[in-house]
Amino acid sequence: MDMQNFEEHSKANERNSPWFHFLREKKGQCAKCKLCKRIIKTHGGSTSGLHTHLKAIHEIDLLKRDVTSTTVIDSSKSVQKTKSSIAITDFFKSDKMDDSLPAILARMTACDGLSFNIICTSYDIRKGLTARGLSNIPKDHKTIQNMVFNYSENIRNQMTKELSYYTANGNKFSITFDEWTSVRNRRYVNINIHSEKEFWNLGLIRAFGTMPAEKCIELVNERLGDFGLSLKNIVAITTDGAAVMTKVGRLIEAHQQLCFAHAIQLAVISVIYKQPINEVIEKEANVTSVNSSRFEEDENCTSDDDELSDEDYENENGLLIISTENDDENTSFLAHHEMLPLIKKIRKVVQIFRASPTKNDKILQKYVKEEFGKELSLVLDSRTRWNSLVSMIERFLKLKNCIKKSLIDLKSPIMFSDAEFEIMSDILSVLLPIKLTVEAICRQDATLLSADAAIQFMIKSITDHPCSLSYELNAALKKRILQRRTEISSVLQYLHNPNSNENQSDDEDKDYELFPNITKASIAKIIHLQIQRLALDNEHDEPVASTSANVSNSNIIFDVDDYDEDDQRNEVSLTLQEKLQRAIYKKTSIRLPESGIDKNKNDLIRSIKKEMSFFETNGIRGKYLTLVYNYFLTIQPTSVESERAFSAAGLICTRIRSRLGDKSLNKLCFLRSYFNKLKKKL
């Protein structure tokens, strides 16, 4: 058709109208695309064909609008939004995720695990980015890598400013760090900074060769310096109990807290997988000869086994063997004569069905579907992860009727008696509180206060199930926890509730061997040392003002009397998880009066003692007590945050992507932690 037969539509100037891109035929039967000159039929004035053409050929979707359309009702200028344009998120204020090209590429490489190269070569990924309105997408993997690195540097600069703001307001931090070996057999150190309610992952640092304590301190100080901090800003470090890490704690001024989760791991494995003495003696010579060369070679290694005594070692299966030479005479091996053979028997049955899809599908799952209406598979434990034993026994007990029938059908000689199922229930009832406790103390909001409450609950729950296994676990757990719990925890308990030592009604089940009372003189001394090291200004000998400290005196944490009454009435109906939460709640809740205190004393130690006296009488923390209380709340009971970072690093540095450089791995792990933290805030 001739151009003379087409004309501009009356809506040709409206960008949201298809006629912005088309000329209309004078008769109104068709339209001509301004972009490709194609003729599209428009019978009856329909524009659906125009929309389809624009979307399919030119990737222009006019039906999906980002802006809300408005309609003028009358001359009073009242405006009404169309229902389709209003989203529920419009009513909430939130920080939007950055949708710039560098941010998207950073998320795809750090969070989604895509390589730099695949973004260049994948047709679908590039078309998807183009459809989002992004242009100039790099076609070279080096360019994409540089964009991600530059974005990482911007985030790092923002984080440095944020940390400097905290520091300028008198806040101090604690850190957690640990080492990890990648699939490429390279050693890295991860460092995390913790305030009272926030944490920042500082990425991975490559450690070349051996890493003695002095080198470890140098690496930590260097990475802290990259973010404008130093060990002088650090209240405490939380590490595992390896020999190198404990030496680090002795060489620096900051307090060291050894990981409670690691202590529980060592204690449980030492009991569950401990062998009778006669079996250990038979293998002692072989194990000693194998391990002697390893100890000579890895003198400075940070392995967790460095923490063990000379009598402790591993057997050929990698299971921890703890010497019982100094154990209490009443300690019985009855648990292992009954438990270990039973666990091996359970494993054997699980392996029968896991190794044969035919036996699992045609026999076991047939009975499982009849009883539960769906498939449920048996779980096999891992000897290096004791909590997997809980999962294996839980599932085994749940499917016990199905397993009995299946073993009969298979004519298997393996059978389970009711007494054996009772032993399984006893094992489960002892291990389940330990598993829940580990989960509680490994939460990101965990403090030394909640850790004490969780550990106290764990010990009580184990004691409530008297059997030889519970006796041995109780002794092993107490031994390990006593090695790691310090006076700092007791001081924090005092600063949280000064009358906790006197209130025996709230601590009827308190184990005073694990949680001993601390003298007021010791408390004053520790507070004095912390103020001198962290809070005093060198020139004026006055504590730096803290924003959080000024607010704390006016905060009232509600009383728990009503909560306790309700829980006492419903004690029987509470689950084990709810009982643990209640124990933590009671330990970390206290009523504080609203009034403040104003004091100006030159003698620091005298001022601290006066504040303590006033705190015990009125429940109000003074300036120095508040500072130290806020400092100690930053201390982490476990180093699990570093383990989370290593798990994330393992997802990035896989066997397929094992050639990632140190710089790439560091920045990707740093970005992954940043984006995960950002998602929780949105």
C-alpha cells in the first residue's frame, strides 16, 4: 500500500498506546509498523495484533506498565488508581534490591553460583538480561569479572563507612574466625565482626604455608585494617579449641571465648563412638606409629585434634578415642555394650534398603505408603556428624512397624525386640536435647546469656533421663564446657541481673559446678580492666560516650512473672523445643526501672563499686556498667558464623569451579554474605 493511504492516529503521541509505533490506514482496516514497515490487520479497530507484533518482533510490552495509570474523575482533580496497578508492597516501606547491571551480575555469580564465562556464552541468560531493559552486556568474562570486583569494592567502602560510624559512637566489636581448606587444597581464614545486633563478614584471606599463632594474628590485624579497625577495637575473639587458636588468645589483649558447639561435638563423639578399653589397647601401637609422623609434620597445624591431651587420639576410622584413665570409677561401659552393637545393627538394616532400590520400592515403601500415605526413606548417619544419628534413629522408630514387616518378607535373620526399640527411644531422649541446644547456641542472635540458659537446660534434660549413656554424656559435657566457660559469662550474668546469684527460686536446677557464683571483687576487677582497655581516652582518662549505652538505661525489659504462671500451668503440654525457648527467655528477661543515675567520680575503681551497689539496689546500670554490658553482649558463644561462610565458599568453589583465584573467591564470598544479609532486611 501507498504511504498516502496511512496517517497518524489521534493517540500517536501517547507512549503507552500501540499507535505510537503504528500508522493507521485511512479506512481503519489495517496499520503499518513504523519500525519494520509491516502491515498488520486491525478489523473493527482491534489493537491486539499490534500488541502481539510489538512484543514478539520488537520486544516492546505495552501491556506491562511500571507506572500507575490515573483517571481524572472531575474538576476537583480527584485521582483514582487502577486496581491492577496497586501491589500490596506499595503499602510497606522497604529498601529495594539494587537492579543495576553490576549488582545483577554480582548476585548471579556470588549467590546463584554462575561462572563469569557462562554469562558470556548463555543465550538465555543474555536474552533475559536484555528483556529486563539492560543494555551493553559485556561479552568477555574478564569484563564481567571486573564489573563484579568493582561492585564488591563499592560495597566494601560502604561497609567501612558503616563500621567507622559505629566506632565513632563508642561501639566495640567482637570477632569470630576460623580456617578452612578448599577442594583445591588451599588454606583460607574467614573473619566476622559482631556488634550487639549486627555482624559483617570480611571475606576470606589466603594463608600460605604453615600458620603459627603469630602469623594468624598478623592476617587478622591486616584484614581488620582494610576496614578501618584493629585488635584494639575488639572485645573478644571466638575460635575453636585448636592449639594454634588457643595460643592466639594468649598473645592478644582481647578476651578469648572457645566455641561451645565445638565442645559439645567433642564430648558427644567421645561418648558415642568410644570403644571399650581392651579394643583400644589392641590398636594402640598401630595408631601411635601412624600419628607420630603426622604430628611432627603438622606441628603448627590448626587441627581441632591439637586440643586433645596426650592420651587422646583417633582410630583408623577417624573416630575420636578419649582415654578413660582418669575417669570416675563409677563410669560404666554398659552403654557401649548395648548401644554400639544396636547402632551397627540399625545401620546394617538401613544399608539393606538403601543399597537395593528393588527391596526399598517393592517391600519397604509398600508398607510405608499403607501406613503414612506417602514415601518415607530411611536415613543413614555419618560418623563425623553425631546429630545425623538422631535423624537416623528418629526415622527408624517412626517406620519400625514397616521395617518389621519388610524384614519378615525378606526372611532376614535380623530382627528387633521391643527392648531394643526402648533402648533406641532412650538414646533419642538423651541426644535430642543436645541437638536442640546446639541449634539454639548457633543462632545468629545468640549471646553468652542465651548460651548459659541453653546449656543449663541441656544438662537438666539429660539428667532427667537416668541411664548409663546420660551419665557418661553428662560427665563428658561438663568436662568440655568447664574448659571453655570463663568468668566473662558470670560477669555478664551479673550485669544482666545483679540478683541472679541470690534468687535461688529462679535457678532451682542450676549446676553450680558449671555456673559458679563469682565474687563482687572479681566482677569489679574485670569491669575495671575492660574499661581501661576499651573505653578510656588516652588524654582525658574519661570513657568515650556510647550511643547504645545512653539508651540502655531508659529501656525497660518486661517482667516474666505472668509468663511463668502460664507456663507452670501448661508445663506438661510444652514440647522440648518450647521448654528450651522458655529457659532462654527466663534467663534473658528482667525488669529494669526507668530512672537514671548521674555520677562524676575521678577514682574509676571506686566509681565502679558504687555503680555496682546502686545497680544491686535499684536495678539501674551506671555509665561504666552499661559500657561493659554492651561490650560483652557482642561476644559470640560459637564460631559457627565462620563455618557458615565456609559452607557458602564450598558452594562457590566446587570441583567444577576449583580454579577460582584467591581474589575471586574472597570477593564472591564477601558479596554472597552481603546479599544474604540484605535479603533478610527486605
